[in-house]
Amino acid sequence: MVDCFGYLLLILWLEQSSRQFSPPPTLSCETVMSNPSGTVMSTPPLPCETLTTICEFLFGPTSGAIDEHLSRGDLFNCSLVSRGWRAAALPLLWETLAVYCGESEDVDIDSGSSESNDDIWPMLADSLVVECASAARDTDPLDEGLRTWHPNFDNFHISQSPRFLQNSVVRALADFYPNLRSLKLTFLRELWDREPPCTVISDQSLCFLIDSCPHLRHLELRKVSDLSNRFLIHCAQHASNLRWLWIEQRGVQLTGEGVVDMSGWKQCLEFIDIRCGNRGGAKMDKAFVKAMGTNFKNLRFCQLGKISRGIRN
Amino acid sequence: MSDPANITLVTMDGTTFTVPSAYLHRSKLVQDWLRSEGDKQAMEVKHVTPFVLQGVLNFCEIHAEDTSEPLADPADPTKPFEADPRDDAFRGMPDDQLLQFTMAADILQIPELVRLTAQEMASRIDGKSPDQIRAMFNPDDLAEEDVDSDNEMGEVGEEGAISK
């Protein structure tokens, strides 16, 4: 029924489009009084909210009669019209982009969708997942893509991809993804032994990320960083929405020494796991460990080195 | 305001329209203006041509007696769009006028008109390439940053566009 009605609308539109538009009848009240300048005014670009409304009609529950005729292809084409149209269309078009780089270094884009239509283009809005089984030597720098497209991911996850584990990627996220909620950068132990990342994520870039992404809730850095207490001091003070912090690294300098002001963490932190050195056995600063045991109303799990506070309810 | 029953709107070029205030009860911009600055003589409506404003006011006049609950959101999923024969004239207008009416509806914050014009724009976008959409709705007003982004997207725009 909806399908037929949609065709009817389409035919109706085709008929109408051949006609010259004549304005509706003149208002019954007093209207035009003067036009002193007679200047021609240009129409400003449509605001993002209105473009989003149009895009939602293209592919949304309100599209009613025409929803059977329109696909993600239309939304994708809208995303190529201009920057403003792209900003409106992409959040509706994309949900999750998963890029897997296999042994052959082919890049496979998995839409995670069973739909055959437009399945070469992934659904993506909230998440970007990048995973490489091996180092993809010739892959374009990820940070350039992030700076070009910036569809405002909420979640960003890179695993097993030494090529992409760059400070420049973190800086691009900080620059263009102020709504970032979750950042996971992970590297498996066996791959580290075989092919460690050529660079590691630094204190400076992560501090910048903390400052630029105030909504960050989940930060997971496993064998991708060589952080110092400088980052921990900054994070404890400023990451006021952080709920989950998991850092695992080989360097032993992340002990918590000097972390005094934890006003940021005390807002929301629920989970903290910091392990450094070989098998996470490096000793943590006693004062830091003691401070983590007090005045954290939301903290449910605390693992600092070999010391675990367990789970609270 | 000397006559609270009427409101005077002024387009950017100085053309004035005086209509009953009741016509614009669905315009959030006008209602806010009446509450905060209703003692002034006229309300300026920027970026709207006299022709477009007259069409918008015609829409408001046609729907002035409607008793339906005002839309909070033009894309409210709980209220499916239903074509109204009284709005046929709006659905038949050329692309450039439709764009201007959409903009005017957004400026005046009339969700019912935003819904109508957005729905019509969506139906015209159906099956069109990016270049065709640009020609229809984005002809001369590409901002500088849009031109840059078009250059960035150049080849993708030509080769990556999805056709049906």
C-alpha cells in the first residue's frame, strides 16, 4: 500500500513539475505595502538541522509514502553535495565502519549489514573499528581520512594496527571529534613481540585529547603507549566524564606518583586498571594506591599494578 | 505594538506585510518575538524575499484554522507525513523556490512548513546524483569551504556516486 502510494506521489510530482508554479491566492488581508530598495537577496545555505530533516525524510521512519523508494544510495549522494549536506547525511548513513587489513593487505570494508543494496558502503555513525592482521605498509594515513571526513564518531577502536597507532591519529581525533565517547587502542602481546609499533602514543597527545574531548567516557590503551605520570596527573584532574580507564604498557614509569588532584575522576570513574612493566608487575606509588581507595563514590573496580580492590556493589 | 491583533513583517529589502497575528501562531520565531519585543512596530525577517514571505503567509493563512497539535519536530517519527491537498501549490514549485521556502520555513520556525518542503525536497532528490542535487538545490551559494570540500571530494563525487 505504501509502495503504491509512493509511486502515486512520484507520478503526481512528475506531472506537477512540468507546470509553472503560480503563487497561492493573495492574502485576504493587507499585504504588500512597499519595496523601497528592490534589491535581490541571495538565499543563505540551509542550516544543518533542516538538511538533517530532509535526510531523515530520505531514510527515516517519517518518510512515509516515499520510504520504499529511497535507499542509502540517496543519502550517500547527498553526502557528496557539499560539506553542509555531508554533515547532515553522514550521521544517518553510517553506523559502524570496520576496516580489516588482512595478510594480503587488502582493505575490506565490512558493513555489518545484511542488505544487498549499497552494501559496498558501510553503515557508520557511532563507531569506527580498524583492525590489521599485519602491518599495512601502503595504507594511506588514517589521520588524513579523519580530518577529511570527520563524521563525528562516538566510538573509535583501533586494534592490531601499528601503522595506525600514531600520535597524529590521536591529534586528529582531538581536533575533529569533540563528541568522542570511547577510544580503544589495543595491541596484542604476541604481535608486539613480533612487530612493535614504530611510535607510541605520547603524554602530550593524550593530554590534548582529554582536554578536547570532554565527553570521553572510555579510554583503553593496551600496549600502545609509553605514558608517564604527567598524563595520569592531567587525566585525574580533567577527565571528569571518564568512567573506564585501562592502561597496559611495558614502560614502568607510570606509577601514579604525584597524582594528588583527582577531582576529575571523582565525578564518574567506575573502572580503573593500570598495569606497567613485565606482566604488569611494576610497583605503583603507595600514596596513589591509598588515595584511590577513598572518596570514589562510583568506583567498582580498581587494579593498580598487582593490587586489586575488587568489585564493589 | 499598536494593534495586537495584527503583526507587521518586514523583509530585508523593506517590503512590509501586515497579517493577523493568529495566522502565525505556529511560527516559534514570531511567537517568541511577540513575547519579547511585541511592543515594536514591525518584525524584520532577514534572508526572505517578499515573494517567498507572501507564500509562507499564504500557507499560514490556509492552516490558520487547523486544530491539530503543533509539531515540535518536523521529523517527528510518531507523526507520519500526510499530504494535504491544500498544499499542492507548494509541491509544484520550481527547485530554487522550494529551497527558498524551506529556508524561510526554517527561519520563521514553522515545523509544519519545514516538514512539507523537506518532504518535497526529499522526493526530488530520489535517484539524483550529487551533481544533479547541486544543480537543483545548491546552485550559487556554495560557501568557500564547500568549494574546498568539493575539490577534496572531486573524484569521489564523480565515481563514487551511487546510481540506481
